[in-house]
Amino acid sequence: YQRRVHGREHKPLRSVVVSVDDERGLMVSGHHPPTNSDSSEVTIVSKRDDRENIGNVLYVSNWVPACSIQFEALLFFPGFNTSAKWSCGMLGQLLCLGDFPAGIKPFCFSYPAGQVISYFQAMKASQSEETSTAFRNLILGLQASGCRSIHLMGHSMGARALLNAFNDGYEVVKTMKVSSCTFLNPDYPLETFLARDFDKMRDICPLVTLYGDTADGALFWSQQLVRTKREQKSKIGSPTPSLGRRIFDLRTDSCRRTFRRSSSSMSHQGEDWLDMDVIDTTWMENNVHAVRHSYWNINRDIVEDLRDLIVTQRRASNRNRLQHRKGNVYSFLVAPACVVNA
């Protein structure tokens, strides 16, 4: 898949997604609203293009193609034990398999992610001042290059690097439009995310999404390593719930950014759920290895959902491949591999 050319600038337009968002209003995939005319209207026409013998194509006549103006940036923070070369390959696999549009430019934010025996050293590097400084410089460089908005995406320990750099560089980041923030099997403490990070991120980002797996083996052993480290230091072992495994616990009574569903659509009446989307991938089986930690860029359902999330910026409730479970938790509408026709 990586041999395909990402984002061909003159690719024929075969489909357009038009949606309405409560905060942004009318949205057209791959296009930005016109600056000097009414952004509440869109005109889509079908014309035949005989220049390259490609038949009928679509034209959005009164909106501006994303690839022709300031670009959007997708910043990917790779996980533990991932080299710069490998992280570029992982992101390239996602972009090619998902056929992302040309207006979204990919960037890999590579920090010292360590190797198998250097977990705690990599954790320290992900939270270092040098990493935060590099992130701030990247944001400033993107602004100077004409970037109009950014999408943040962190996998595993990359979520730790993302959140710490985000908090340290908050004053710089908030000057940029953050269109989405996505966490993929994040290796990060649940309590810290609830107490420190979520409110600040949701204040400037309207679309916060987490993909998690309750059977994630890598995050299970990460919890045990951190617990063992605490026991050695304080002689008291305390559990360290992982954000990527505790996907049904993203609720709080004190958080400002909450939404309340009706009692008919929520299992526990009266609970406040964080205003974010949580995607449960526990029952996914295609292209999933035994550890269940890194399959987001090869599982077709997740790849297509990530593309839909980043390109159209629709919430989970508006993406028809997902089914609501409870609160802010959704799962994919796919049958388990054991289900076959008789």
C-alpha cells in the first residue's frame, strides 16, 4: 500500500460528504468555506472531463479545495520502541490504505522512544523539556509555513509525549486551530487525563477521540511495570489504571466539558460522561495480533473510521459504521470472526 502516491493533487473527485455540525455549521469534505460568500450553501455539479478520459467527475463550485490553499497538518506521535523510519512507515500505511486527501500533510513527531529494555528511559524522554520545546518549535514552524489547522494523533506512549508537550506548550498551541485529537491505545494514566488534561484540550479542540482495547496486553504489562517501580520506591504498590484499557471510565461529576444522555440511552442514569468519543475495539479480529496493541493502521474498519474522523471531522454519533454502547462509548458494527453462515 505504501507504494501508492498519497494525495495526488489533481485526483478526480468522485464523492463528496456534506454534513452539518452543531459548532461549525455546514461542512464539505476536502473543502473550506468561501470567505466572501454565504458558507451556509454549497453547489455540487457533475461534469464530464474528457481531458484524461476519466468520465464524469464532481465539482464543488462555490467552496475552496483544501489542497489549493493553506494546508492541514496531521501530527503523529509514535509509541514505545518505534524508530523514526518505522513510525513513518506506519503513518504512510494509514494514509495510503485510507486514501487521505492531498490537503492533509503528514508529519511524524519522533522523540527518543527507546527499545525493549528502556521503557522508563523512553517514558522520561517523552515527558522531557527537550520534547516539549521541539513540539512548540514545530507548531511555530507550521504556522509560518501557512498551516491553517492541525490534527494531533498519538499511539501508545506517543499519547504521553503528545499530552505533556501539549500542556507545556499550551499558550503556543492555542494560537493554532486544533481540528481533532486522537488517541490510539494510549499508554497514559487515566487519573492524570481526567484531572489535568481533558478540560484544557477540549477547550481548544472540538473533536477528542480515543480508540481503546480492554484486552490490550501491552498496556497491561505497562501498568505492572509502573506498579513495580512504585513498590520499589515507596514499598506500597498502587494500581495505575491505563487510559487505553479503562475506556468505560471516562466520566466525571466535576468536569466542565460533559454531556448527559437521556436515561433511555444510558445504562446508568444521571452519570456525566466526558464530551469526547470513545471507540471500543476489543472485539475487532481482522489483522489483530495476540497483544492487541497496534493494528490501527492495517485494520480496514479502523482505517476508514480514522479517515472519516480526520477528513470530515464528524462525531462518532454521525459515523454510520459505529454503534452506540453507552455514554460516550461506541463500537464497530462488525460481526466476530466466529460468526459464519450455516
